[in-house]
Amino acid sequence: MVIEFFLARRYIFRGRRRHISFIGIISCLGIAVGVAALIIAFSIVNGIDGGLMKRIMRFQDHVIVDSFNEEELSVVKNELSQWSEVQTAYLALNTQVFAKFGDTIMPLAIRGFDLSDPKAKELFYQYVKEEYFPEGYFIGEGLKQQFSIGKEIEFYPLDKKLKLEKHKVRGFFKVGLYDIDNYYLIVDLEKAKVLSPNYSLFLGVKLNDPYQADAVRDKITKHFPQRLFVTSWIDSNSALFATLKLEKLALFIILGLIIVVASFNIFSALTVKVVEKTKDIGILRALGFGRSSIRAIFTFGGLTIGFLGVALGSVLGVGTCLFLEKYPFIKIPADVFGTEYLPLDISSGDVAAIVIAGLVISLISSFLPAWRASKLNICEALRYE
């Protein structure tokens, strides 16, 4: 195979006609651009998606345990707190109120935390930006800015008797998620219970490894025979995961067309080279080179172009991403993406998949010209020489 590879390199880059080498260079650059574009695009998508998932998990529990019996939840909480996988477990509730801001009335979600529990308090207080009073309601920063809220807030509790109540604003928080910062009020658990009989009590569980949520969910279901409804954050965001997966697939197909188009140049270069080297192929066949050797020569030629293009594109794509990570200058809306500059996350798995795809496409585009070259008849190849 050493001789075949040597001849392939010589035919592709040292042809007598310069236009063949030019086509080879254009093919190589086309594949390089496609590979680089895919690596950069995937790194951007991974960076944005990764930042989104981190922000989602800031406020969302990794596992949620629901039950109609509050005593059962307390028992489950005490036992889960002893598990090695669990970072913290705390009781919380959700309810709703209708807030009044001047002439505007809008629904707001109430999240009750057991702030007497040190771990639960620590979990929430990492998002608290300012605290005015020892009691009252925490409001999101977005809601505060939207309605210029001061030290008091008015709302109608979710009850049969809609009675407007006025409460102190204990402080404000910022999670970094639009829905939380603009539509949530946070209050102590016991105070939230007296707002209305219509509330949903649950047990929130934070894990040391969020990606073990499904395994812990199954373990809880097997360990506790009571009527518990257990869900993980992966279950809750399954639609988002599916969307992100589809997004990456569509991106791969669209940008992968750049590599496919470049592969047509490989096909053209090899086809022209087969015509130009008809006499050489005939001579090689006469010297004892078999059809498989002729096929290998032109296949190696296409793979050489593909390999050089993929290698150049990989260096260009990864290098660009590393440069943008070290010297960020592309700004994006921080309120939407949670960061001021374009986020990047280079995935070795994605890079490997792109490299393999580039080489496979190069191999496929090389096969037909190589097959045609191997089918040339010796007499026909040397007839006019």
C-alpha cells in the first residue's frame, strides 16, 4: 500500500496540469470551511444550551416528591437527608395570588420555603440580592423593576373571598430565569399555608449529581411503598431536551451540506485525474498492478484531500473557539442568555463525530472515480499511445 499511497499523492498534487492541483486545493479548503463551521456552530450551541441548563437547575429541584399526606413527606424528608446521593431535602409549596399594581391585576406564583430549615434557607439565600425586613415576601428583580415596587405589595389570595391584602416586601432576589424573576413571590412556608387552603405541598430534593436524578427517582419509588408521585427534573424538561437534540441535528444537516458540496469537488478532481492519467493507468496495469491497486491509488487520493481538509478545519474550528473563549468580544443579550458574551463549549464527542463524517463523505466521493479507473482496459488505455 506504500506505493499506492505515494502514487496517489503524486497524482493529486503533482499533476502536469495545474488546474488539477487547483481543484484539489479548492476541495481541501471547502471541506476545511465546512468542518470549522460545524465545530464552531456546535460549540456555540453547546455553550448556550449548557448555560440554559445551569440556569434551569439553579431554582428547579432535581427530584420532586408529591403526596397528599404532609406527615408522609416529613418522614420521607428525614430519611432522604441521610442518603449519600442527596445534598438536601426540604418541604415547599406552590400556590397563587392575584397581585394589584395600580390598575393592573396579574397572577403571581407563590413559592413557600421552610426558611427555618438552615439548608433550605441557604439554598434560597444564594439568590437574595437585598433584604429589608425579617418578615414579608421576597420579590423577583424583574417584577420589582417592571412595576417599581417599593417596600409593600398588594394581592388577592386564591380564596373564595377575594380580599385585598397588603404585605411587606422582605427583599428581592434574582435567579436569572425570566419566569422566576418576573412572576414569583417567595415567602416562609408556614406563612404561605395560611394564604389559602388551595396549595400544593411537595418535597424538593437537591442531589450531589443532578444527572443521577432518574436513578434516585426510581430508588425512592422502590424504597417507599406509600402513594408517592416522584418526578425528576429530566422528566419535567423532556420537551426541552428533545428540542435541543433536534436543533443540533438540524444544524448538523444544514452545515454538513458544506462538506457535501466540497466533496463534489473531490469527485470532479478525481474524475478529471482518471481521464488525464489513462495512459499511466494502462502502464501500471501492464506492469502488474491489479484492479484493487488502481482503485486504492485514487481512493487514497480522495482520502488525502479529505484528511487534509478535515485536519485543517479541525485546527481552524477548535482554534477559533479557544480564541473566543480567551478573548471574548462578541456580545449577546445577557437577559436572554444569562451571559454578556457569546458562550462556547467544545465537545470532544462532537468534534470526533464531525471528523468522522468528513472522512466518510470524502471516502464516498472518491469511490466512483476510483472504481471507474480500476475498470479501464489495458488495450484501450494504451491504444493511442
